Amino acid sequence: MSTGAVAARGVQKSYWIPKPRGPQQAGWRSRIREIGRRDRVEVRALEDVSFDVAEGEVFGIIGRNGAGKSTLLKILARITSPSRGTVHMRGHVASLLEVGTGFHPDLTGRENVYLNGMLLGMSTRAVDSAFDEIVDFAGVGPYVDVPIKRYSSGMQLRLAFAVAAHLAADTMIIDEVLAVGDAEFQRKCLGAMRDVSQRGRTTLFVSHNMSAVESLCTRVMWLDQGRVRDVGPADHIIREYLAAGVAHATETSARIDLGAAARGGWITGMGKIAAMSIDRSPDVESRRNPWTVEFGERFHVGIDFDLGRPVPELVVGVGVRSDRGEDVLTTHSVDTPGARLAPTRTSGTARVRFEQPWLRPGTYYLEVALLSGGQLIDHVPEAAVLVVEEKSAPDAPPLALKKGAVSPIWNWEMS
């Protein structure tokens, strides 16, 4: 690109960690004696990362946990240096990588705003002109002269983002930290990032919310195990990324073990979700796995659970979330009168029939939870991956004309 705000070439970041050993010795004194004696091994968090970002572009960075996204942002924000390679950033850079970034806890909100402005090379008059807008956006007006250490994490986050968005930085670097805020604050942040990009400021945005990435970013870079997997238009890269995740997560069995041994324990000692299963028509030969259904097809989901003791009013819940992180629907056993477990039972199976609404073709994550008296007993956020395929029958609804996550069949009248 002719005018670039960011240019990274061959960036590598290595860390040295103690070499793994065999079974540890039993005594803590023996383990302390070993400190400093172990050989070290090199772990590369980033390997040969190169990319360019144009001025005024909103550039997304996606990847699984541990892919190297946060390490890369710390290099771009000049918090740490690359082990090898070069990074060139034009102008002033404002970063929001974690709650409290750039704030001094003993200074007030007002003092921290002016401190950040000075670090960006702004004059006091320039900060004065943006100060009221910053405080209003963050919603901390009554507390602006209170030390930051007295703020909640949400208040610190709101003020930090307001400072980054309204002061005269040429480039904003935003990490997944926005997920800490509530829904209203996230909406304001996304709107602010659109506004600053329209004013020619560059934004680098890391998030697991694919809908936010797709709506904000013109291009996206996919990091995979510290390497650049692909760079390109946001919609294309996100589709590739989600498809790879589904291929990795799809089960080959109609019954999935969700016991403590499979996922490292459960929330309380009152009980656990043991397994999840699917029951659907077996007559479609094109299915790749048992958790694939056709658009409009009816199917059952079963949840096996074990309780340490009988609990009053056990409630089983199933949620459906899209591959972009959007909640599509949630249903609970109390939605059906009479669907209750006998008060003396300590195990059982709950079954829910998926008939309406019809899930559109796509990929969905099923979560399951156990509750009693409003208390969460157990919860598996991604118990199964459900793939809904487009129906090939000639009487299938015209999906190209339908929008939204679900396509229910409604009763219409024309007169």
C-alpha cells in the first residue's frame, strides 16, 4: 500500500521457559532446589508475521486463544519488543489492551485524562476541548475527581476507551477487553470506532465476536499458532476461520460425554451434566456426522445428568448460539408444564424437541445448564456443534429471500 499506518515484517517473539521434566519430586524443598538448574526451551509466540495496514483502515485480527494476538498487540503498542523483525507505526498510538491501561491508580480521572493527553503529545488546550466529551462518553461525571483506584473495573474501562477514542491518536489498538463492558457500552464503543475510522484514524481490533469484526473491519488477519494463516476481506477470512473451527470441533458420535473427566470438573458438588445426545432421522445419506441436520428437520436433543442428592425443582436448559457468538434462542424444561423430575430421583435424562423455529442453514453451538432454585448447578457453554444444511427438496422455502438466524413458519391470511 502506498500510504501505510502499520508495516510489520518478519516479526518473531520468543520466550524461554523451563524444560519440562518427568514426575516432580514429592517434597517442596526438592522442587525449590531445582529452580534455576533446569535447561530452558524456546517457545515462539509469533513466527514470521508480516502485514500492512493502510491509514484510516479498521483492521481485524482473529484467532483462537493462544494464537499470538495479544503478544502481537503488545509489540505494536511498544510494550514489548520483537525478538526478530521490524514494526513501523506512523504517528501517535493509543492502546487499550486491558482494564486500567495507561492509568495511574493514585491520580483522579481528570488527572489521568490530562496525563494520557500529554503522553500523546497534546497540549492542555487540546485536551480541554475534548474533556467534556470524554467524561460524557464514559459516564463518570460525578466521579471524575475521584482517584482511579476507587473506580470499578467497568468505570475504568469506559474511561480508558473514551480517552483512546477522543484524544488525538493516529492509531487505536483495541483488544478483547471490550467484552468486559455491558451491552450498551459495547454498542457505544463500536459506534465510536466507526466514527474515528471515518475521520481517517487507523484502528487495529482484536475480538472473538465475529459479528463485530465483520461489521467494523474492512480486512482481517487470521493468526494460527503464531503464524499468519491468511489476510483478506473480512467476510471471506471469517468464513474460512469459522469453517476451520467447525471441522475441528464436530463430533463423530451421536452421544457426547460431558462428565467431569472429560472437561475437568463441574461448578458445584450438587450434580453434573453427564452427556448430550442427538436423535434425528437417519435417512439422509449426505450427512457428514450425526450432529448435522437438514433445514426444517425435526430432531431431539437429550441431556443426561447425575445429581449428588435429590434437588428441588431441577431445571434443565439448552441454548443455541451462532458461530458468530450471537444468542439465537434458549429453552428450559419449565417451559413445558409437567416436565419435572421426581423429587426422589438423583439421575435422569431430559429431552427437548426442536421443531420450531427452524434454524437457518449454518453452524450453531449448543450449551446446556442445570439449575435448582435459581442456582446454577452445572453449565457447559459449548457442549456440541450443530450443523444445519440447506434442504435440497424442491418444496424447500426460498432461503435467499429470508434473513435472520431463524426462519419460522407463520400463518398468513390475504384478503
